[in-house]
Amino acid sequence: MQIGPPIVIVGHRCTRCERVAFPPDPYGCEQCGAEADQLEPVELSARGRIHSLATVHRHHDDAMETPFTVATIVLDDGPSVKAVLIGDLAEAAVGTDVVGVTEATGHDDDGIELLDLRFTPAGALSEAVTS
Amino acid sequence: MSRNLLAERETFVVGIGFHQYQRKSKTTYVTLGLTAARAALADAGIEWTDVESAYNGTALLGMGSSRIMLSRLGSTGIPMAQVENASASGSTAVAQACMEVASGQSDVVLAMGVDKPRGGLGAAPGQAGIENLEGGTIVPFTHFALLASEYMSAHGVSAEEVAAVALKNHRNGAHNPYAQRQKVRTMEEIMAEPISGSMTRLQCCPVGEGAAAVIVASGEAIERLGIDRTRAVRVLSSVTRTERLYGPGEGIDAALTAETAGLAFDAASVDPKEVDVLEVHDAFSIEELLYTEALGLCAPGEAASLVASGQFDLGGRCALSPSGGLLAMGHPIGPTGTGQVAEITRQLRGEAGERQQPNAKIGAAHMVGIGAVCVVHVLQA
């Protein structure tokens, strides 16, 4: 787990109907039908609350090591996302506050380290930062 | 809503047929489909030459599957089309057949479904070029494990209470010779082999192969062809809806079902609490609870205790998934929705033998499919 400056998630806002959504969309607004050029990037705080969670025991892709835990997270800025949870999850439950962190997932063909966005319980993270 | 043609021209299911749902085998899809189609014709007591049109629900076979199969009943030259609507493909085949008969365009139409697994579902939404955060981590069973987590947390329901759906549906499937899984299971067996969250192997449907067929006919055809009117089951309504936008964290699957079912029961002038027998999209045990509430059979949070106390068993206030549902009968994709309508027809005829819901008069069939779609049919004895 890599802790750095607060992470933002880039979603989009429709300039016609003001709907804020994630992920960014190359086609158009699902609410009002505005075309893609009327959607502008919007930064969403990677902070939210666990809406539901599940530990995955089996996965068809052998490259994915099980078990791992996923959650539906309702972001403080509105949209909900699904993502992998990492860190100390002993106390993680529906309602737990979580924040985004990055995790190294390998390297690309040029040897550059790849990072993926994960979430971790906010309480555990603040302890990790202060200790 | 637009006109309900089914209220204007009486439309019936007059024949049903299956090929058993089973693990992938060397049996060709042609044999699977012909077995079901021939059984449906024989059940209706009509000839293939009486059939004016055919819709074939299939999601996995690839293009052009129908004529090479149905021509072996005779190359009569009737219009045929493959119908793809994800898990609801076979439901949409029935919907198309009902619309064609109700509109007056035809008097006798075959609706069927046939599929064989081909490794993966090849679903188009994954090719839309829209990247999200979860990558490949959230497959269908995990999507529904997350909904189970939400449901258990919101209503104080235990994992065993959710699993009671599977206990019931495996028990029902044990009496169904067309089911892929025909074994009564113990709660211990149901709770073994965790897959994702509280979902275990026996709380997830098997996706195998099979076929189902129904003959949809008008009242005029029943008269003209001498079909047994007492075994004809009327289709009161057929409604299809697609997903709209809902609030953050709001259950998409249940909201879509509530909207579709509301329209279907209104069009049929049926109170959902009057339904005697209901085939529901129980690909994962949690779904039966969510949809039973969304269909209006009980209040949110009530379904788990009602299932656990036997209210939705055969002989209870409404028999849920009497065929064994997707969990035990199986979910071969294309046939599933057609098979539901065939099972409801069998129940409303009073011909379901050991799994008969006593005195069943009103039935409904409910399917959802990725994409996301929902189809509800309401039928009456």
C-alpha cells in the first residue's frame, strides 16, 4: 500500500443536466442524452463509505489470487464505485469509511511500475500515517 | 404504457416441451432444440405445418441457428428469427410470439430457446470501451454477493436465511425430470464450498445446455385446429423494460424488476398477492429474495423469513420457483425464460405431478438479463 497525497478520481459532469457520474464516458450522458463534448472531467474525492462488501473465494482467472475483498463504495461526492479493499479489514463492514490508496500491480513493457487504485478503511490509514 | 394487445385478442400457451437441462455434452444444439419443439407440437396436438412463425431465444450459438434446426420438422418457409436478450432471450422469444398472435398477424407461433455453453458469455457491455475501477474482479456471482451483503446488513438477515432459498429450490428441482440438478440438499451441503461473500456453489445456478419450447395460439386457432381448450393457458400480459438511472447505492436489479412487474400486473389486472405460482430469476439465491419483494409479493426485508417459514414452498401461499428455478433446474441462457413460461403453463394446467402447487390459477414468470433488461409474463388458467 502506498500512501501519498489525497487521491482524486476523475469522473464527468454533464454541462447540460449537471449529472455527475463515474466512470468517464466517451459517448454521452445517460441522463439527458447530451453528446460527449458536453461532458467535462470532474475530480471526485476518493473518500466514501462501504455500502456492501464480499470476500471472493473463487475466480475463473488464475492470475487473480484469492481470497480478496471487494466493496461497493458510495463516494462522498455522489457516485458509487466498486473496488478492491486492502489493508487491515478485520473491522471493515457496511458503513465503514474508506479512502483510496494505490497498490503496485506490476510493470509495463517499458519497466514502468503500474499502480492500481484500492480502498482501505480510513481509521486504519490514519493510524498508519500517525504511527 | 402502450396498448396491451393481449387484452384485445385472447392469446394462449397451448403446448410445451423440453429437452432436459444438463451439463455440456456432445449432443448438438439441433437435437436439443428439435426435442423440445417436437414435444411442444405433440403436447398441443398440432402439426408443424400449422405453425406460422418461429422465434428462437439463443445467446451463445452464433448467427443463423434456427432454420438448420427447424427445417428438420419440414421446410415450410415460415419466418424465423433468433432472439437475443441475454439471460432473458427465451422470455423475449415468448414476448415476440405473444405480440405476433395478439396483433392478429398470426394464429400459431412457436417460441423456443436453445443454447450450449461455449466458454464465457461474450457479453457486449465489456466491449463498450468504458473502463471502471473494478477491472475483472466483479463477476456476476460477486455482484450478487455484494447485494447479499447489503440485504443482510439492511434487514438483519443471516447467511443461512438467504441460503434457505437454495434449500427450497433444490428440493423442488428434485421432482423435475428436466432439471439439471435433481437432488434434495441439506443446509450443511448448501453452505459448503464458498464462492463469493455468502454465495456458495449450490447458491449459484449451473449454466449448461438444453432447450424449451412453447406454442402460442389464438382462440380462433384453438377452435379451428381442435386444440383442447381446457389445457390452454391465457397470457394476460407481457412487459419488457430496461434499466433506468437510480440513486447511488440503490439496487438496480430490484428497481428494474419493481417497475416491470408493476406494469405487467397492472396490465393483467392482477394483484401480485393473488399469484399462486411464480418462476423468478434466481440465478443466485439472494436474487429470489430481492425480486420477490420487488414483484410485490411482500414488503422489503420480509422475503427471507417467509421463505424460511415455508410460505413460498409448494403448498404455501405462493410457490416460488416450483421447477427448481435457475438454481436447480439450471440456466442454459437461451431456453431459461421460455422454460419458465412452460413450467407455469404446466402448473396452471394442474399437470405438475409431485411439484404441483394446489389449485394454481394465476402464475407469473420473471427474468432479468445483463445489459440490463427485465421481462415479466402473467398467465391465467
